[in-house]
Amino acid sequence: MGDAKTDKNKEIITKKTKDQFDVTDILKNNTRFMIHGFLSIYSELSLKQLSELSNKPKNSLLDHLNIMVGGGIIEISREVRVRGKNTRKYYQLASDADEKTRYLLKKKDKKNTSEYLSSSIETLIAFSQTKISMLSKWVQYLEPTIFIMENVKGILSRHNADGDKVIEVIRKTFSDIGYSNINIWALNAAEYGVPQLRERVFIVGHKKNITIDAPLKTHYINKKVKGLKKAITTKEAISDLPKINASEGQEVQKYKKKPKSKYQISIRGNQKVLYNHAAMKHTKRIIERFDHINIGESVSHVSIKYKERKRNGNGEISKQSYNMNNRRLDPDKPSYTIPASFYSSFVHPYLNRNLTAREAARIQSFPDNYRFMGKRTLVSSKLSKKNGNSYYNYLSQYNQIGNAVPPILSKTIANHIYSFL
């Protein structure tokens, strides 16, 4: 439960749009919420506000800020790939494509689509570069002993519009403000006790320019390593949860089995009530399709009879096949990476349905006493924008789970970083 000041901060963020948001509203309230809430939206604040803020005395508690954690440059890893020729690739880059883009693609107007998106993506690049600069400005102002950023693995190989490696741009940016020894960790969550093959990059800087190596691995994935434990499997993560079919389950219910694996015992703890274990509704045809997907296969492997049909196509089979959609998880291996839109990404190892929020939370290593609020899946982006509630797009249960750094990995990193303070 939050205190009065924390509740006040939540009210400030909820009621004000990013254009109206005033950073000082948070700074004059308690620091605890500022660290968790304010810093997570620093990239939405204007440079003008930061400039105004830098002329004001810092909150006394910030004089000894130890760690700043964020992921504010996540967009750069997907926005900076701009030189592709394929218009669909452009469309994927502009994942929040506007109506003009969709119209041009629908008309198969490749020339104008390419030209329009080329200019649009140049804007995205500039925005991403600004976000790197913005993050460095906050680090420069707050002067944390250590800062940590998380990003996708692709950031290590990506280049910006000028042909410079993005990771080197980051190194130089932070070197210019006094953090010259930037540590790059490429970690796989499965090697730290998370039942998921999730590769992410962590960029770590220390104010005293101390070298901080990555935390030691605790688990092995394929080849046995002496002194390490075997990676936790999907079965070990979720097999004790109630077996429910499509459309079954409840947001609040009782457990039906006792935990079996060490992981299940740990993740369940003393929890008596099970949250967020409600399955999505599927049509009879979708359930039949899932029934023909074997372990390790996806919707692309099913026969024509069970393939997806075109929207408004009068039953015509779609020619597009996505081998990353509806993959059936192998119960005896760690799960694939849980993304923010995982509701259509995976099929349960044994049941003919997609994963529930709780099953994905288990795979992400969230303890069972962590309850996710809000709608289960992403609401219509177009409808949210129309109603002035675009921030709802990031508040669904599935988005909260898929966008998170796995708590077990977070704890490992925190314990490791602590020794360097």
C-alpha cells in the first residue's frame, strides 16, 4: 500500500498528459516514488523542462542517489534499421504506423510508401538519438553512482543513419559526461534461474569508472557445466497450475495442486490465492488448428485445412504464414522469450490454447503474490488515441508481464551491483 505522497504522485501522472506534465510536481514529493515512477518516464519530458530543473536545487535525498535504472533507448534498436528496400520492412519499423502509411500499403503504392516512410523513419532516428541524449542528461543531472540500462541484444550490431555503431554512440555519449568505463553485459535469463531463453543487453556505468563484470551464471542451458544447475524448464515453471481450456479460468481462484518442483515452491511461497489464470476465448477452428501444432512447431506447420483465413476474404486461406506465431512450447526446455504481445505467440505445451497471464508471469519469474491489474490484452490503439487514453496501450496484463525484466534476473543484478556501491 502506498502512502499519501505516493498516491499524490500517481494522481499527478494519471491526470496530466506528457505535454502538461511538470517535473517539479514529482520532485517536491517523496523520492521513493520518483525513483520508480518519474525516472521511468524521463524520456517523455522535454529538454526545456530539464534545463529549468537543472537551475533548481536537487532534492536532498538525491544528493546520494546510488542507482538509476532505465530502458529509455529501447526504440533505437528497431528504429535505426532504415536502409531496407522492402516496404513491409518499413511498415514494421513504423510499428505505430499512421493512417497514411496503412492507406498507401493497402493501395500497394510501394513507391510513395517507401518515400513517405523514409522521411518518417528519419524523424524516428532523430527521436531515438534524442532519447539517448535525454537519458545522458538525466544521468548528468542526477549523478548516480551507477546507472543501468536494459535493451535488446540487437543493439550490439545496429548502426545509426550515419553508419556509426549504436553501442559506440552510447559509449561516447556517457564518456562525455564522466562515465568513461561503460560495461556491456549480454545476459540470457535462463542462465540465471529464469525458465526462459531471454537474451538482453545491460549497459552499466559507474561514476568512478570501475569495471563491473557481468554476474556469474548459476544455470546451464544445453551442455552440462560443473558447478551450475540445469536450466529450469517450462514444465517445472507451470505444471502445478490448474489445467483449464480456452475460455475457462478466473482472475481469482484457488490452487488445485500442491507445488511440485523447487521453482514452483519458491515462486508460490505462502500464497493461498491464484491470480490472473484465465484463458483466452478461442473459436472452434482455432482450437482445431492448435491441436495440429506439435511441440516446437508453429502455425506455419499446419496443413492448409487449418491455416488462417483472410479477413473479410469469404473463407479464403491467407497466403501469409508467421512461423513466430502460436508456437507450442516444449515442456522439457526453457520457454522462448516472452514478448509484450505474447498472447498470440505461444501455445500451451499440452492444452490447445494460448498462455494465461499467470503462466507467462511464472515463465518471467514473477512470484504468485504479484497480481496484475487491468485488461488482459492490448486494447485498440486507435480507440485509445481517439479517447485520449493512449497510455492504456501499455497497461494490459500481457504488456506489463512481457515488457518486464524478469524479477529473478533483476535480483541477481541488484545483488551483484550492490557490492560496487
